[in-house]
Amino acid sequence: MARDKKSKPKTKISDASLATTLGRDAKAFIGAVNPPVYHASTILFDTYETLKNLPDSVPYTYGRFATPTSQALTDSIAHLEGGAGSFLTPSGLSACVLALISAVRAGDHILVTDSVYGPTRQFCDSYLAQIGVAVDYYDPAIGAAIDEQITDKTAAVFVESPGSVTMDMQDIPAISAAAHAKGAVVLMDNTWATPLFFKPLQHGVDISIQAATKYIVGHSDAMLGVVTANAEMYDKVKQHHRLFGLCAAPDDIYLALRGLRTLPVRLQQHMANALHLAQWLREQPIVREVLYPALPEAAGHALWQRDFLGASGLFSILLEPCSDKAIAAMIDNMRFFKIGYSWGGYESLIVPFDSPRVLRFCEQSGHAGARLLRLHIGLEDAQELQQDLKEGFERLTSTG
Ligand SMILES: *Cc1c(COP(=O)(O)O)cnc(C)c1O
């Protein structure tokens, strides 16, 4: 077949190359590889005439709306997510809030996965309930049967896969199809996979949420959220982003841009280390179950394999019943796994969880009395991390 040189099809660029090239414009900034950090609130206009006749195409009119620094990040994430546009917020939680308030109004009904990030649930139960939005929680394993719970008042379905702490996988394409069939939109917290390991908008999601605090920033030194909308939801998200006065600090945006450059290599290493440790952990007598969808025996493995492009470094383990004292003997004295919330930085973390939902999950999955530890597997040497856990289990079992 003859091919016109001018219309040569563009080869698709890989995410690894995109992460290093998106959002850069050396010519605009003295040839510097990285865009500068604009500290700007006021943007000056030459004359009253210019101010009066500002065309919509003028990119920068006020610091809260955009600067070249924020634009570099929003353009990059929107491209990786395949969205119409992205919006920055001061934290991951405020990104969840922005997505929710953009999608529901007083009198609406919303369906939220029972495995949702705890503070997102609190926002739904307190604020959304208070403004007259009815909130129902559904079993994350529901799949296409969510159809039965969608009423003519249901405006949105909120998904998170894998879900926080218990790591339940969800059938995003099936849920999206059921929601769209009845006119509801789908919002997804995609923090665990990042836009590199799962593409929500390609699987039917309308609004994708990232706690960039986690893997995108990647160094435990800034808080940031990103909301990416498809073409249908773009105007609504933009409107609410403005109404709520949301924006992010320039230095934090810069840290996210810097993090983005190494996100592909960091994620590969988090995945390699996490797989190594998950495989070792499932052989340990004290470990009842490893909740990591990348393991072949994991409940959500088939969905993960069908839809995801990789697995990040966060998972949970269920331990045989043991005392608080035994847990403390283990986690108080770790060499590398430190005790702390959040995750997605370069370092390993360990936290016990015993919320009512986690206790219910353990009961329902036949693990009543089990103790849940959430691990974030960092970029340290995998053998040394394994040794750290091995010694921790020895302290735990000898404490009783
Ligand atoms: C941490 C987290 C958030 C909130 O991010 P912050 O930046 O801490 O506000 C939202 N969703 C998920 C799944 C998270 O793990």
C-alpha cells in the first residue's frame, strides 16, 4: 500500500518516554530543561483596553487559575490519563472532594464502594449527607450487579480499585457500563495504580482522581491532588474548581513535576520489590493471607491481569491472631519499615489497621481475629527488606 510521507502515522509514544518529555518547553525558558517555578498571584496587563478585551485564549490571568508551572503538570497528567483536562488541588482528599461536588447536587443519590479511602467516606457521610445527597455503600465485588442499586436519582458511582487497606479489586468496565446505561457518571480514585498502571478513562471512568502526594510526588515531601475529567465532565469540574477557589502551591507542583520524571522507573522497582516480598510473605506460617492483586491466588487477580499494566508497592497482610504487645514488638523495632501514614514515597512503611470495616472484612473472608498490617514496599534492597520482616516476625512470635 502506497503511503503518503506527509500523513505517516504517528507511532504511539510510551509512557516512560512521555513521563520524561511532557510539560517541557526549553525554548520558552532560556533553554533550561525544567520549567521555572512561578511564584505568582497577580499577573499584570498593559492597559485597560487589553484587560477589557482579554480573549479566552490568554492562558495566564491570575495565579489561582494557572501559571506555566501548573500548566506543565496539568498538561502532563491530562495527557497520561487521556483526559480533556486536569485540575490541581492542595491534597489528594481535596481532589476526591472536587470530583464528588462536581458530580452531585442536592437531592441526588450516590453509590460509593465500601472499600473507599476512609476520609472520602467521612466526606460523603458528613458533608454530602448534610447537603441532601443520599449515600449508599456497595460491595466492591459487585460488578455488573450494581445495576440493581442504581435508581433514577443516582448521579454518580464512586470506585477505588484496589480499595484502601483491604485491596479489593473492582470490575471497572462492568460498573461503568451499568452506570452509563442509567445516566450516572463514574468517579475513580486511581491513586494506587497511578496513570501509568491503570487508565481509568479508557475503561469507562468519567473523572479520575490522583492523590499525587503518593507516587507522583514520590518522596514524602509534598501534598497534592489531581482531578482529570473526560470531555463530558470537563466544564463541571472546571466550574467547581473555580467556585471552591482550589489551587496548589508552586513549589509543591514543581516537586510533582520532578517526581513524574522518575515515576516509571520507581514504579517498576516498587513492583519488583513488592512481588518478591509478597511471594516470600505468603510462605510464612504467621501470615494467613497476602492481599496483593498481583499474586495469582489473590481474589482480584483476574481483574488486575485483565485491566492493569502493573502493580505498585502497597499491599496488606493478614496475620494469625496476636496481641497488641506482639505487634508492637515487631513494628517498633524495624530497621527499614517505619511506622507512618501515607505511602508512595521511596521508603518502606508499616501500619496496623483495625477499623470496623477491616474487622468486618476479616470476619466475612473467614479470617475473624486476624491482624491486618499494611505495608508500603519502598526502593530499599529487597533482600534486606525481607530480612527486616523476618526478624520482625521473630520478635512478634516470641512475644506471644
Ligand atoms: C492518601 C490517599 C488519599 C488522600 O491523599 P492526601 O494527599 O493525603 O489528602 C486519597 N485517596 C487514597 C486512595 C489515598 O491513599
